[in-house]
Amino acid sequence: MTNTPRYRALIASLALTLAPMGAVAGTITIETGEGNVSALLQRDAFAFTDAVSQALFDATNAAPTTQVYVTLRSKVQGATIARIEYTYEKNGKTITRVYHGHSGHSLQTMIEKALKRPGGGGSGSESATSDSSGGSDIAEADDIARDASEGRFYPPDTEFDIRAPKLPSESSALESIDIGGRDIHAWDAELKTLRRIEADIERNIVPRGGRITGYVSKTVCESCRHAIEQFAKLADADGTVYELIEPSPVPRAADGRTLLQRSQASSAELLNLRKTYAKATLSKDAHTRLREGKTERFRAVEALENELKKGEVGGDKCLD
């Protein structure tokens, strides 16, 4: 029988079912986050906004319309951000690798949709709840290839900080839940991040049996809860994922004393920071400054090249 990831997942599930009573599979709990969770996720949210801004700048010669900026700001503000720390023991040392992910398609696909959309982005309003994981006509394999090539727009990977692009569904034992025949959760931040850790385990970069400490900017959906449970069992990993709970649409009087209220306050704080940063970074003024800076750098390089050419013509003067 073919040794596919889904087959391995089935075998692993059977092994867990038939294991002796003393054997315990990993368990990852999902708990309500508060306080510094917003601060931990802020860096990742800003890095994603910077990546979209730079990719848009590189993709367009002329300045996009205001509506394009509004659309992209709405996408980056609404995207789910996930930061998952994987801690393990190796050669007597405790090591933690941090995986960074966000929901949604590749930057190129996102930008193409914003540029081609009639009117440049609908009503022009900036939603606080929109998510960048919306549907796309591009084939999954093509979008994955685009995402893989866009690492240059993000902070560079290190040994301990890794971006989590989307990986092929067929290469993973972690499944998302289809809704109405559509796999709308395949681009979820939590799933993409866990699949990257899963891939590192498969390649023996990190061992099984590690500990997860995760932070997610939104309430974890049922599909990602299922993926987290699968990962815990297949990787024999324990840990906790902290989710921020979005404020209810209808504001209520709150004294900030309950965990739910504190989580909602942290969620609102993060969203406000993201909105402010997106407005400053994804705008005509910001890209105008980038273009002016690029022009100045080009002129400086051109002037230096001209000086070098003059030196070459002078010949003997260069030798002096």
C-alpha cells in the first residue's frame, strides 16, 4: 500500500487506539489568551503588512488607486496571525523554534485580486473582521509556488525563526474540514504553521515529542481545532495554544475583570495597532516616499558609475 501522509495518519491513529493503557498521546489545549499575547503577535502582524506593501510596490509601476490600498489594508487587518513555539530537547539542550504564519493566499494572488476587482475594492470601507483566506481562482499548486518564492518580502528565516508558507495538502497528515465541498480552511494560519512543523519532523530537523506554545490572533475555528488535535497525536506533542477572543459586534459594559473581557480588550488593542500600521504602510504617500528613495539611490549609483568611467578614461590618473 502507498505510504502516503494520510495513510501514515491512519496507521498512527490505529496505533494510538491499540496502544497499552499506560501509553499517553500528546495533548494540546486551547485556552483564552490575554495581556501580552497582542504584543507577541504585533511583530508578525507588522511583518505581514510590510511584506504586502513591498510586494505591491514591486508589482506596480504606476501608483495604484486609493481603493486598492483600502482593499489590501482590509485584508492584512483581517488576516489571522499565528505564532507557534516548538520546544524540544537535543544533545542535552532545550531548543525552541518559533514558526510564524498568517492566513490567506500568496501575496501575488492577493494583490492581483485587489488590482483586478471592479472599482478596485468594493465599497471602499475597511472591515475589521475580513480574512485574507477568501477564495481564489488560481490552482492550489500555483499559489503554493508563489508563496514559496515570496520569502524575500518577509524577515529572513534563521535557525530559530521560520516563516510558515502554505504546503501541499497531499503532503500532510493534518486535515482541514471541508465546508459545502470547498476546502476554505486550507489557507488558515494555524494549519499552515502546524504543517511546517510537521514537515520539519518528517525531515528530522526537529524531533517528535516536543512542546507547543502557540498564540493566535482570533478564536480558533473548528477546522483548526481538529488539526491541532491531530498534530498532538501524530507528533506526540503537548502544550497550549492561546487564542484572542474578538469583541462582540454589540459593545457591552465591561469592567475588564473576567478573562473573556481581558482577552477581548487585548484583541481590540492588537486590531487597532494593525489598522494604524496598515494605514501608514499601505498608502500612496508611503509608496511615493519609497519611489523617491529608489530614484535617489539609482541616481547615486549612476553618478558613481559615471565617476568610475571617467577614471577609466583618464587611465594614468587612476594609477596615481
